[in-house]
Amino acid sequence: MINVTKPFLPPIEDYQAYIKDIWQRNWVTNNGPLVNELELKLKEYLKLKHMLFLSNGTIAIQIAIKALELRGEIITTPFSYVATTSSIIWEGCTPIYVDIDPLTFNIDPSKIEAAITSHTSAILATHVYGNPCDIDAINVLARKHNLKVIYDAAHCFGTTYKGKSVFEYGDITTTSFHATKIYHSIEGGAVFTNDPELLKKMSFLRNFGHNGPDVFTEVGINGKNSEMHAAMGLCILNYIDAIMDKRKNQWLHYKEILKGLNVQSLALYDANGFNYAYYPIVFSDEEQLLKSVNSLNLNLISPRRYFYPTLNKLPYNKNAAECSVAEALSPRVLCLPLYDSLAVSEQNMIARILLRVQNN
């Protein structure tokens, strides 16, 4: 079976060494030494000043919204994973959808200003497939209208923007370390900010608001992560450069062997800063996509319609605006299998099947 992704797992001996130490300490959660070590090593690797390791990427968005004390309307994208929208609604805010750029698939900055009202408190933009948004344009609008900016960078480990980690930007950036990501801790996520006071506030929020054993500074939540998850994160960090190099080679191989396929490819904001997280292709119509998926499935290959449907069409969204570009794209986009152990021969087979469907 060739799935759309499979997690990279380090040699089991690497992980067992950490687990043995955890057993000896009998300290498995509540800001243990491995959580602290992972935060320090990730900051060093990513060249960042501040971050917090969290239980997942969804709680990261929720904590970001809570920390910035957002209310009312949050401008966001219709083309992202459901957690981007559900976190906004969960925190009592209203998502206002702005359509996407037809080439990069990210929120279109030229359409944001028209959606700003007196109730708008922030922009929450997703760097889709690890491809950065036009951060400069978004930040200009945010400053002009006194809005906060959160970037959902769930796909972006290793992505850079103008030479710096994409996690460096916005009031807060969030990410996911879920097992499906290039870098993972099985389950996990993080928040990043350049504001030390904001980081301090989020550190309280992730731990029930505790500021000492019996003092509560904030209305908090349980957003902590465990020593076991930190151990996996530390193991994989030792292999991340090799993982990313291989992912780039696989991505470029797809690009080469699919030259004859009549599909649209993702337009990269900056190829030098891209992390090659996903390989999406866009068919001419949904019928061609469904035919291709069926043929791949018959050969035990499982790509993913990612993202489908658009978030403005979720049943719990009331009176959401139409987003014609995203709605036209979503039924036609397919992410092909891409993971560390995927063989070149398997990529070639996928390409042959797709080309055969097109030519029949």
C-alpha cells in the first residue's frame, strides 16, 4: 500500500535510549527536561528566539487567538485544513473568508482590505503546502488597519521567507508536529513569537494558567506535551536535514516525470525557501481527478484531496461569502504520495498510471 504519507521513524535504539532515561527519572510530563531540551534545540536549529512546544497544532492556533485577546471577525482563507476555521469558531470569533491566489493557493492580499470592517481584529493566514504567503503585503495591511496577524504554518518546518524561518513572522506563528509532517513528534505543535511578554502569557495558557503551584494568572487550557513526544522530536531532529534533502529530490523527480501530464502545479513564492512538503497537482476538471484517483486506488495507491471541500462551505459556517477561485480549485486538487521511504520506482508507477488515465 502506498499512502499519501508515512511518518519517518528513527532507529528504534535511538528512541529507546530516551525512553530508558524517562523511566529512570519517572518524569513523563509537566514541562520535563526533554521538553525543555527540545525547545532549546529547535530554537537553535531554526535560529529563533522564542517558542513553546505544545500538544498539537490546533491547540496552538487556539492559544494564539486567546493570547492576542481576539474578538469579532478574523479574516482567513477558505483553502486550508479544517482546524484553521474550527479554532476561530471554537474561540468565539467569526471567520471572514477572503479568496486565494490562483497560482500560489494562498490568501490573496489584494482582496483582504475589502473584507476589513470595524469588527475585524486579525488576519489568520495559512502558508499552504509549505509555500509562504506574501507576508510583506499582509503585514502592510495589518499595520494600516491595526490588526493582529497569526500565520498557520502547519506545513512549514524548514521553510524560509527572505532568508529567515517563516516562523519568525506575524504576531504569532503556529505549526504542527503531527506524524504526517516532515518534522514530527508523533503528536505535537508549537507557537512562535518575537514578543517575550506574549510568550510568557502563552506559557501560562498552555498549563491551565498556572503561575506557581496554587496561583493562576490566566484562564488556561491543557496544551502541554509529554516527555515521550519530546523524545521522538529530539530523535528526528538528528535526521531532519537528510529527510528534507530526500524530500526535495522526490519532489523534483515528480516534476520531471509528470511533465507530460496536463495539470497545473503549485507556483512557489521562493523555490530557495520552499521545504517541498507536498506535491499537489490540479486537474482540468473534477472528472479527471476522480478517474485518476480511482485508477490509483485500484493499484493500492492512496493520494489525498487536500484541501476539499473549501472551509467557507462547512455546514457550521453561516452566511459565508463565496470564494470563486478556491471553490474552483478545491475539487480539482490532489496531493500525491510523498514521504521518506517512497521509492523512485513507486513514483514512476504513480506517474505511469496518471499519464495512462489522461491518454485513454
